[in-house]
Amino acid sequence: MNSRLENFRRERERLNARVLETSTKTTKRFFNLDTNCYAEGALPARTKEMLGLSASLVLRCDDCIAYHLIRCVELGVSEGEILEVFDVGLIVGGSIVIPHLRRARALLDELLE
């Protein structure tokens, strides 16, 4: 059985490739801006990914939450730090964030296995 993580990664890669093969210059530039925004700079990449995770919780975007959560774990953000990011997203976004928080917790469990 495929995990949510495996499915997410496979589908994201497949669909990003399809979007980019048919995209305009504007779309390609936006993807490039997105990539470069999360690179090391005055803020470490791990901090930027935590900010992205918090914002994604508030905006209630499950794909974005999954992406930033995966990147946080890849960059060595601890479970405790991630849980505090969850708290910030919940406080800022309110109770409507809770369903997304549940799915994020399930994915975090899978990432930490």
C-alpha cells in the first residue's frame, strides 16, 4: 500500500513536470521565485520553511502544508519545533485550522517513522 507521503511526492513531481512543460514564462518565473525564496539567505532555509508551514496552515492548503512539513523534516527541524509551528498556525488561523492540523500530524508521524 502506498503511503500519503509517497503519493504526495509522486503526484507533485508528475504534475509539476506537466505544468512546467506547458507553462508560460510567467509561470516558470513564479516557480523560480518560489524556489529561490526558500533558499539560504539572511534567514536560514529551515526558518523559511517553518514560516511557510505556519502560513500554509493559516491558508489551509494541504498540499502546501505537506510540502513545507516534508522540507522542515529534511532540514532537521525537530518535532518539538514543528509542534510549536503548528501552535502558531492554529492561534493565527483559529479552529478552522484543526482539520488541517490533524492531517499534518498524521503526515509528521509518517515522516518520523
